[in-house]
Amino acid sequence: MEELITFKSIEIAVAALSENDAKLANLFHVVGELTPPHKSLEFSSVSRIIINQQLSGKAADTIFGRIENRFPNLIPNEILNAENEVLRACGVSNAKVKYLKALAQKLIERPGYFEEISQMESGLAKEEIWSNKGFGEWSSEIFLLFHLKRADIYPKGDVTLNKVVGKIFEIDPKDEKKIYELSESWSPYRSIVSLALWQFFDNGLMSLK
């Protein structure tokens, strides 16, 4: 089984990566303690990946809050049977309504679908979740990192990650190829670095010299 993000793997990763890279050592120092993701494999949690795409965090939070208010249980049957207009009124685009309903239908037909994916190696797991409408490469990797807790994921094209990498490593944040090549040097603990980079941004540290 592949390495998962745990407190122990975080400890090992931080020690190993810090020893070989002073900039990563400083990153881990300034962000403080990292904790493993706690996203579940429930439809109510995974469906948020679809909502979040191409939206700011604030806009996604607002829309998802409206959905949760309208569907407190947020189970597949509720979404599949909901009128499209109800979801549109929550701020969900027409395309995302279709994606949510398709995922709900998949889980009704195969209740253990996410658990099946969790038993796959990361390459196959990524292909499988990507095969669902509404999931692209980035969102598939987000699923692997946060929901399957795989330890070696750098979500390609993540704007926030690229901004922080650009600042810390003095790389053009738009140079995705160069950034992704750099991330490969952090394997097999790219997810741990990703968590630290997000925390750096969330802690408002982008203004640090």
C-alpha cells in the first residue's frame, strides 16, 4: 500500500526534506505543525470538489453553504431528485448541476464506489475519479490528496501552490512546467509540501521577506 499522510509520515517528510533543502526547512519552520487531511469519502464531502472548481474560496463557501442549508443531509438521493432550478438558485452552474447529479447517480448504483477507488494505486485511482464528469486533473489530484490522503501528490496547476512556490523558490508562478519539475524532487512526500505551502498562504505569510 502506498504511503498515506499521517502524523508519522509528516514527521518523517519534514525531517528528510529539511535536511536536503534549506528553503523547505524554513517553510516548515514558519508554518508550524501540519496535520493530516480529514476529508471523508462521503458524497457530501467529495461533491464540494465539483463546487469549488474555478471559484474563489469565498464564492465556493457561499454556494456550498446554501446547498447545505437546502439539503441538510446532502446524500445522493436528495441531489438526484432535486429540481435543477433549486440547485441553480443556490448558485450552482448548469454544468455543475449535471456533474453533481451524475456523481450522485454513480453512488446510488455503486454505494461503495469511493471505497473501491481507495484500494487502487494512485495512478489508477486518479484515472478512475477523473473518468467522472466534473473532475479534471487538478480536482482528481485534490481527491487523492485530501480524501484518499495519498502522500505524494502535487496538484498540477493549483494557482495558490504555484504562487507560494514562485515566492519561496523565486520562480515565475506561471511557469507550471518548471514548478512541477521542482515538485518532483520532493517525492515521495509532495503532499506534505503541498499542505505546508497552502498553510503558508492561509497564514498570510506571502508578505514575508
